[in-house]
Amino acid sequence: MIHAAARVQAAGGVRSLAFDASTPLQLANGEMLAPLTIAFETYGALNADRTNAVLVCHALTTDQFVAGPNPVTGRPAWWPRIVGPGRPIDTNRFFVICANVLGGSMGTTSPATPARDGQPYGLRFPPLTIADMVRAQSMLVEALGIQSLFLVIGAGMGGMQALNWASAYPKRVFSCVTIASAARQSAQNIALSELGRQAVMADPDWRGGAYYSHGVRPAKGLAVARVATQVASFSEANVRARLGAAHQRERFAFNADYSTGATSSFIERFDANSYLYLSRAMDGFDLAGDFGGRLANAFQGGSTRHCVFAFTSDWRFPPSESRALARALIAAGADAGFVEIESENGHDSYLGEEPQFEAALTGFIDANASARGLSLNGGV
Amino acid sequence: MIHAAARVQAAGGVRSLAFDASTPLQLANGEMLAPLTIAFETYGALNADRTNAVLVCHALTTDQFVAGPNPVTGRPAWWPRIVGPGRPIDTNRFFVICANVLGGSMGTTSPATPARDGQPYGLRFPPLTIADMVRAQSMLVEALGIQSLFLVIGAGMGGMQALNWASAYPKRVFSCVTIASAARQSAQNIALSELGRQAVMADPDWRGGAYYSHGVRPAKGLAVARVATQVASFSEANVRARLGAAHQRERFAFNADYSTGATSSFIERFDANSYLYLSRAMDGFDLAGDFGGRLANAFQGGSTRHCVFAFTSDWRFPPSESRALARALIAAGADAGFVEIESENGHDSYLGEEPQFEAALTGFIDANASARGLSLNGGV
């Protein structure tokens, strides 16, 4: 089932598929990346017809451990409300794949990976696009012997990948869910991510990206960048509670933990150069731009069923952009729903308790499972 | 005309009014600040009746040199389209005062000022509020012998001060113009300014705010903070032109000048601790909160004439907040206009060429000058 040039390996609890130099990844900028390793997790079982596979595309700051604990960091699954036994993406029913994104920090080939000279790529790593990430995932899905995915789903950067999947491989994507995302990175998001990148690069420990051998990582710059990724996830009440408290303190201090208490863990598990490469890939995403400026052209002729979710308080990926996406999908003749959820929790609402979101997602998935002839227990 | 306890002094081209310890500034946190120096500029001449004075409150990153070159930095006036001979705030007609804000970087008492022990205050400087800034300006205006200002005007942080003026001293403000501002700092803005502060404090050259004697300033952190102040001033086209170019470069590099080309000048002229104190003062601004949660109460009984301006592309101070402000003013029985300007240039639109903005501002000022009985040449 696994492609001849690839082999599954495991190290430190991270499972991955390694492609040797005979199967390079063709990048959008023309370069070839080889060898290539894709770290991934799976949950549930593939059915006999191989029709029940779900690909979860993770967001900028998460990883492949969508439904189980991360053995490297000890952190719990990041999306247990959505993926798991009896959850909307029911692992008793579906075979769920989640791969660490190309350029990511949890085992997939990235700037931290040794290049041919044995030293980490650092800034020698080629620039990435969302399409490159999707092409790498496609190699993994193919190697796993899956012709067509029942569902591709993602939020934020993961939503961009899901859209790129539906556009690039319409026959291989039965249904597609895009959450708190957009078909093009907004100028506002570009400005904010450049802000985060400048913070990383301003840290003297960044050393032009060649910090790996120095034993000190650009932790302070990355902590600031982390805040940049979170600003849209603070609710009004949230910001006032957390930063209001800071207002009472007379002294100013560097204290990136003010935000979630999880920032220090982020800094340990996330590579600063990955932040640079992934955020820039998001900034370059413009699906309409790739199709003559008309977004509907990106989906013309496809039969993928779409559902687009947005949260009212998400100002980095506002409902207006999701609405425009749904409009373009319908203009392309696609079967596309749009669901706007009232929520106070900003961009990260999809990670929390949002009963309306879960109900609509479950309805969409169940209807499509019926349409594809998948029974409730995962058989045909 | 100048208060007995104050004297005008000049150094390095910066003019200021120094209040000795007998005239302390009472701060909102209960502390007294003395001695106090307020650096200021004036343009035009005060008329015999002292009825033609205009106070311009500057924004976070500007200074008192609103209509003439800054002798310290050599930079030109920052608002020449609005303040000057024949401009909407006509210096042939009005006596224009602009003071460096309390805590600022251009001569007014701030964290960089020596405390009683001869060492710069640094983080020993007391926390500031917008009301504290206004109280300091009020001391200056009084010392200049002006009972009532014809107009108080400001954008961003300056708009907050203008509102605070109209609320705290309604009889001393004939008219008030609030531009691209809000009666309360939004959660989004608080998060962004905390991001800028974290960037400053992450810079090892910041040294807990005690960098003055080291001869090295936290320039990289401040450069990142500067970007945080600018993110809402980039237009869509602007971001794509500037950061799109960055996308083409293969290498990542710390290059805060990507933004305006003026960032390095900003870093030279602006003190990093001032950024911390001023941005936090903005974060704490909540005029309704000071009046039992009802914004209209802040203006009840006043006779100040208001005009509130907003720009459609300003996502840090969006028109919705200005609209709410205008609504509250009208609910308070105030004479209040609201002008929303279509603009592509974000928060900084008020600095650029915006004919509709200039026309409406001129109309508002001229009508009020007539109402106050000011003739076109500034007489009564």
C-alpha cells in the first residue's frame, strides 16, 4: 500500500513517512525537495473500499496530534471536541489523517532538517506556498493507498490548504470544510504576520536563522510572534481580564505568558524559522490570483461539496471573507453552504465549546457520508 | 500672562514651559508630579479677546511640531495640510497651540527626564492616563492666559484627549473635533499595543527600562513596536506593494524599514519607554467607564459643538466606534456631527490628501468661528 520509494519510520513517538531522493517534491518556485519526510498521525481504520478517509489540515501553530496526545510535548490533542469516538468526525467511523505541514516543527521536512551537508537548512530552505504543503500531503495520501478523500477540513492556514485541495484535486475530495479562513490572505493579516516575523528576526538569538548549533533559540522574538498569532483570538472580555490586570501592575515587564499561559510551551515546541516560512506561505495565498483573478474559476467543474464556517468575533478571518468564498463557490456551480456562528472567542472559536458549530458540522458530515454510501459504523 | 510658578525656556530649538515644585501635576493614580516641564509650539497670534486659540492634541507617534519643522530631527511639520496659513486651521486666523504630550519624547516630562536623584525616571515614572495628559495641557493653556479654547482637535490618542477635554472642561472648549479615534480603546487595539510593548521589553537593550546610561537604545524592539502602530495605516494596495516585494526576496531579514522608510527616524526620535507609557494610557482610556458605563453621561450638560470623523479603511479605529460616539454625544444633547470618509489609506488617512475630509473640517471650523463671532482675519 505504501509507495515503493517511501517507508514508515518512527522516532520519539512521532510517526513519519520518508520518501527517498527518487521521489522529490516539486515546489511552486521550481525547486525539488528531496529527500522528504512527512510526519503524520492516523486515527480510526480505513474501510475496505478506502472511502472513509478524512484529512485534517492543521493551522499555523498546531500539529498532527489532532485527536491524541503529543508524545514530544506531552500536550493533549488539540481538537478533541471535533475528532474522536462519537465526535463530529467520528473515529469509529472515519479514518482520520493529520500530517505535520511541510516546513512545520513536528517531524516533517523543515528549515530545522539537516540539508545534504548535514547542517540544518535554516534560511537555505526554499520558500513555501500553500500549494506546496498540499502537494506534500497528496504524496502521503497516495502512499497510504487512498484515491479519494471523503473530507478535507481545516481552519486558518488549514482552511487555505483545504481550499487548495478542492481546487487542485477536485476528483480526490468528496467534501471540503473551510473554517475561519479565506481564499486570500488579507492585507491586515499580512501586516500582522510581518510584525511577528520582524519580532523573531529582531531577536539577537535568531542569528540570521542559523541558531540551531548555538543551543539558544530566539525565544523572546518567537514569544512576541506568538502574540501576533493570537491577537484575533482574544475576546473583548478576555483582553480586558488579562491585560486589565497588567494595567494594575505599576511595572512593565516582558511577560509573554500574560496571554494564555501556554506561550512558553509554544516556544519550546515551535521552531522560529518554521514560523517565518509558514506565515509567509499564508501571506502569499491568493487562490483567485492563481485563476485569472476570479475565485469561482478555481473551483469550476468540481463536484466537491463545500461548507464554509466563520465566527462573528474573528477579525483576522472575518465572516465577510467567508461569505465571499461561499458566493464564489456557488458561482462555480458548487454545492456550498455557509454557516456564520455568533461567538465571543474570536479566531480560535473553532477550538472551544461552540454547540452550533458542532451541530452544523455534524449535519454536513452525516449528510455527505450518506451521499457517499458510508454506513454509521464506517462500512459501505 | 504666564503663571507665576512657570517660566518659558528654550533649549535646542524646543520651547517649553517649566512649572516649579510649587505647582505639581495631580495624577489620576494619586501621585503628584513636580517639577513639570511641558514642551510646546504655537503658531499664529492670540487675538485681544483670547477667543481664537486652537489646541491640537498629537497622536501616539507625533509631537508638538504640527505646523513647522522639528528642529531636533529636521523633519517637516506633520500636519501641514490642515494647520498653516490658508489651511483649514488657518494660522492667519487662529492661535494654534500644540504641546508634546505628558510622557512624550520631545521635551515634556517623561520617563527619560531626570528624577530627583539625577537619574532618568525610567520605570519609576508614574503610570499615566489620558486625563493626566489633558490636565497637564490645561495647566499650559491656563498659563498662556487662555480661559476658553475655540477648538480642541486630535486624531487617535489625540482624539481621546480632545474628548477628555470636552468632558472634563466643557466650558473651556467651544468646539471639539475627534478624528479616527474612540471613546474607549478596543480590545483589538489593546492586544496590538501589548504586542508592541512585549517587542520592546523583549529587546535585551531595553534593560528593564534603565537603558539611558548604557548608550544603546532598544532600537529593534522599538522598530517592531512601530510596525504595530502602523498596521492599520497600510492600505490593501500598500501592503501588497511593500510586502509583496518582500515575498519575492528569498531571504528573510530584519528590516523594519520595509514599512515607510521613516522607521529609523522614528527610532531615533522616539523613546522606547514613552511608547510603553503612552500606549498603556491609551489602553486604559474608557470614557463611559468613568461615567457609570453610559458614554452620554460624559458629555451631559456641555455646550461644546462636536464633529467626529472616521475613515472607512481604518480598522483600528473603525467608523462603527465613531458612530457610537456621535450617537452618545447626541444622546447627551450635544450639537454633534459625524463624517465618514471613504479612504484607502487606513488610520493615517487624516495625514494625507483627503479633499472630503478637508472640506468638511473647514466647514465645521468656519461655522463655529462665525458662531463665536470670529472674523476671517482672526479679530472679533
